[in-house]
Amino acid sequence: MQLSIYRIFPGIVLSFIIAYAGIYLSRIIGNEVLNLSKSPISPIMLSIIVGLLVGNIIKIPSIFSDGIRFSLKFILRLGIICLGIRLGLLDILKVGVTGIPLIIVCIIFSIVLVNYFCKFLNVPAKIGSLIAVGTSICGASAIVATSPAINANKEEVTYAVANITIFGIIAMFIYPFLGHYLFKGDELSIGLFLGTSIHETAQVAGAGLIYSEQYNSPNTMDIATVTKLVRNISMIFVIPFISYLYVKNNINKENSRQSILSMFPIFIIGFIIMGLIRSIGDYGIQNTDLALGLFLNDQWQSIINYIKSLAEYSLAVAMAAVGISTNLISLRSLGIKPFYVGFSAAISVGFVSYIGIVFLNYFI
């Protein structure tokens, strides 16, 4: 056991250092460059970029190999499980009768549209599945959480995360002004639009903040953020569903030997359990002032924040390992078509969100 620890330790430390650099750069960009409370550029994306630079500029000695592989497999799964703590099911009640059907419609259309564009452009099924979950749910986090379930390789994960990040950032800067024009300053409609059409949680928060400061509307940011959190909750259902679709559609190709259990792996079950723990704790705070019968509100929030940080660092470490072990030249083999899919999906989801809000406002 000691020998195993000694073998994986150097690679884990290297991955952690690169991940820390990615997290630090993310905070610098968000706080000092863009003057936002949270960076719109995911630490996951920046960890991959720093890892790519290190791994492609410097020849990494073999002493780091075992730890890098450990980070790719086990630390990644730890991060995904901890990610479930963000999914408080009680948030569903906050978006009301207008928000819930809109979110469901946008998620369904996102998945359908991405699958259509992938088939039309002949984009590989794995990267199509990753772009679908990234577009429909919560960007890089959903891509990272889905990748082990469909055995996506490092190049596909890197490409999909870059895809989602680029179009999400563009939307973050454009949609606050577009939403104000389309919905004539209606706070609820604009908040729903931002929360359903932008990919990353941090990007939604950034768009909400831009709108709030530009148009003196703090409620819009709150509505957008809660709407996005409810979208995130759908990870519980969408990740197993996307995994099921992928395995079903490729059962005669590379997945003929996989069992049905491979579509619902243990780390996703752990993710769901963590979300249920969060929901039960939140329910306890609302009704008895004790989470899980043990923790006061301040203690419970501290526990949640700690697990969120653990998830962020774990996923950043795993993605740093992805970057280190990815050859940039190999990304060229994926071509430009997945970016066409990402662009088309981003535009289409924004359009579906707009039509859905107009329709719901008319009938509700």
C-alpha cells in the first residue's frame, strides 16, 4: 500500500499544482479583469488549458504517470459525487409555475437539437453526447460528470468543454442586453431567459450581474441563478438518460460487452445520494432549524461550502490530469464540425427559451 502511495503521489501533486493555477487564474479573470463576483470562465477549463501547455511543452517523466492516471479515474469520481451537494431539490419550488415547464422544455429541446445536428454533420456520438449535456444542463460540470459513463476519451472531453465555454461566455455578454430588448425590462422573463439559455452556472451569475448593474435590477440575477440551479438538478435524470441513449445506439459497435449496470455507474449513484442529503438537510433547516437533526443553519452552510470546494478542486485536479496527458495534435482529428454543433445548439436553445417564455406568459 505504501509503495502504491509513493507511486501515485508525484502525479497527484503535479495535477494539484496545475489545478490550483487554473483556479487562481479563474478568480483573477473574474474578480480583477471583469470585476465580477465569480469568474465566467470555469476553473475546469483553465485547468485543462494549463495542463495542455505543461504537457505539450515539457516532456513529463514517467514517475508522474501513475498519479495522473489515478487523478483521471478516482479523483474525477470523487469530484462528481461531491458535485451532488449543489442540487437542493427544494430550489424547484422557487421558480414557480412558469419556470419549471420552461426548464423542462429547454432541456428536452437542447438534447434533441444537439443529436439532430450531430447526425446531420456526422459528428461522433461521444462528443455529441457531451455537447448535449453541456448545453442542456450546466456546461463543463455536466460534461465531466458524463464522460466516464460513456467512456469518452481525453480529447473529446477537452474539445466539448472548450466548445461549451466559448459559446457560454459569448452569451453571457450578449444575452443581458438582448433579453432587455426582447422582454421590455420584465424581470421575471429576463431572469428565466438568462437561466435557461446560458450554459455555465458562473456564466449565468455573470450575466445576471451585468444586467443588474446595467438596469438596476437585482431581482433578475436572483431569478436567473435559481433557474440555473433548477436546471442543474436535472443532472440526476439527464446523465443516466444520455448514458443510456449512447450505449443503446452504439451497442453493436464498441459497447457490446457492457452490462446494463454500466449505464448507471456507482459514481452517479453517489452523486444522486449527495443531492438527496442536501435536500433532506435543507428541508430540516426550513422545518426544525436543524439539518439532518444535527446541524444549525450556519454549520450546515459551512458543510455545503466545504463539499462544494472539494468538488471544485477534485474536478480541477482531474481536468489538469486530462490536459497533461492530452496531445494537442490529436485534437485536430476531431475537426471543426463539433464547434458548428455547439454554435447551432447555443443559438437554438436561446431561441427556444425566448419562444417558451412568450408562450407561457401568454397562457399563464
